[in-house]
Amino acid sequence: MSRCLFASDLHGRTDRWEKLLEAIAAEGPAAVFLGGDLLPAGVGLAAGEDFLLEWLSPRLERLRRRTGGRLPPIFAIFGNDDPRAAEPSLQRLEDAGLVFHAHFRRLRVGGAFAVYGYACVPPTPFFLKDWERYDVSRYVDPGCVSPEEGHRTVAVPESETRWGTIAGDLEALAAGDDLTRSVWLFHAPPYASRLDRAALDGHRVDHAPLDVHVGSIAIRRFLEARQPLVSLHGHIHESARLSGSWQDRIGRTVCLSAAHDGTELALVRFDLEDPGAASRELL
């Protein structure tokens, strides 16, 4: 069996999470992919609020018991709205056999397929910078805040914030691997695709018009050059509504987005043997 579920940008909405958990129980997928922005906005770990351990963990434990211990592998990355300070909690879920923390790792599903995770996005206008990187250079779009500024919940070396790029990270992560049977779990979508269309029409900063495509150039170039089987994306909630599509294709790579700007859970179903036949349901 190679049918999978993909969800992203749940933002700690418990109604969306409950629908996802029920779908996992009902459908018994081969794998589940979570594409970032998993936690409630503004939750402070210092205040003792830990969504992953206090809310999600016991429900995953119940789901594992409900499925007779046959919990499917759940591959998760964070998104730009998730504080990096929550990483130890996600690691505890992995230690308990509940979730794989997939960022910057090569994992496997179904024996024949590789899974790679990458959480970082290009610079945004927002101030939390834990999961932001320069894209292909140190250029920052008008209206956005540099990764060297803003706020981080976990300190990182200055060399990383100043010189690290998404392009460099992807080259290091993929190395010389054969990606023809690989799944890439991203938060950011590829630039100039149907998946990165933002509602910026007519907006200007200092008289400069803003690009309505806000995805990653590095991810776009990577997909064009390396052609993995399927890439999974989120981040730009309104893109499917504005572009008219939640899926795209870059060469042989099938690109799918679970981002959604409505109140529903956008649940993407795809088969590793035929990702081009994917479907999306709003629950």
C-alpha cells in the first residue's frame, strides 16, 4: 500500500487536527506528511504551554492504541510560524515512536521511497526568524525583514544567519542521491508556480511594486535540476484560491500544496506510485 495523507498550516487549530487524526484512523495510510505551521500562533513555551506534548501526544497515543499499534509513519517539519524552541518537544514525540522530525534528514517510507524534509522559507515580512533563510543570495524582497534581524527563540551562529541560504542547504541535503523515488517535504512552495501566489496585487513598498509570487527560487531551481518524484508544500494560504490550483508540475516532479485560507482542513491524498492522481478534500 502506498496511499498517503498530507496536511499543512494547521496552526494549532484543534478542529483541523481532530479531522486529520480521524482520517488517519479511518484510512490507515502508508504515511502521513505534515508540512509545517503546526502550532498555535503566539504560544509561549516559557508560559508552560506545549501543544505538542500536552495536546497532540496523548491523542497520538490513543490513535496508536485504536489502530492496534499500527500507527503509520508521520513525517513532520515546522514552518515559519512555529518557534524552534519547540524542537525538543517534537524530538520527544519521535523518541516515543509517534512522529519523525524530518527537517534536514533523509528518511524512508515503504522501503522503496526516500523522504527528505526541509522547513526553511525565504525572508518574510514577519519577525520570527527561526525557520527563515536567505534564498539564493542575501537579497531581501521589498517589505520583508532580513533573517539577520527579527527574533529567534533559539540562538544560532552569526555565520548561519548571515551566509546560510536555502540553495546551499538543499545542495548539502540532497548531495549526490538519486531522487527519482523521493518525496520532498517543504514548507515553502517553489517560486513562480501555482502554489506561491500571494494576495499582493497593487501593493507597493517605497513605490516599488511587490512580486505576487513569493515562493523560493532555490526550491524552484532544485526541483528543475533534480526532479524528485513529488514535492509537498504549504505556507501561502491563499494561493490555491488565487491561482485556481493546489497542484503543479515542474518537469517530472508533481508539486502538491495543502495550504488553504478557509476554515476547513485541506487534506491531500496521494499515492506514491501515482502522485499525479492526487486529490484534495476540504473537511
